[in-house]
Amino acid sequence: MVQLFFEDSAAAQSLKNSWTRMASTITCMQVKVSPEAITIKPRSSMAWLMDLLCLDLNHVIPIPDIKTILPQGQWSKYGKVEVTFVSGGQEKKVLLYLKNDRQFIDAVNSLMKKGSS
């Protein structure tokens, strides 16, 4: 599978509810962009704990299901990016903390433009 973006020491926060917003996932997340989807998932060593805590941080988001990609400023050495998407008929939001946020945004925006033309 072709990878347009990969970061394996990211952080993420599901904006699903107050419980998921409290989670700290610094350096625990992997974010990948392929021509088909964005994959957000915990690193294998932390996956069981995040699933146990129901943090809603394991997503494969098809590019057509992405509604918006919005930069949200900086936090420490990370750029914050809010991803809004549709999953199971519901709108969801995830906040990603990426060291290469601009590269992520450019890759996803490029794919979204291709899909809309």
C-alpha cells in the first residue's frame, strides 16, 4: 500500500465525549495517510489499554468520509489538527497532535480535492 504520510509518535484525542477528551496519548499513536484512507491507531504496545478505556482512537477513515481537516494551532512541538469525519452515519471529531502537521494537511487536502473533481 502506498503511504503518503506516516508518523509513529503522534498523539490524539477523540472529541466524542468528556471521558475521551481527558486521555493523554503523547507518542502513543500512529497516523498514516494512503490514497484510500487515514488510519489513526494506537501503537501496538498501548492498543489494549486504549481499547480497555474506550478512548475511541482506532479509526480507518476512507477519504470520501472526511468532512474537514482544520489546523488548530500549536501545542509544545506538535501542530494540532482537527479531523471531522462520518463513521456509522455519525459525525465524529479527532484532534491529532503531529510533528509534521503541515505535511499531513497537504496530503489529505490533495486527496480530498482529487475525490471532489
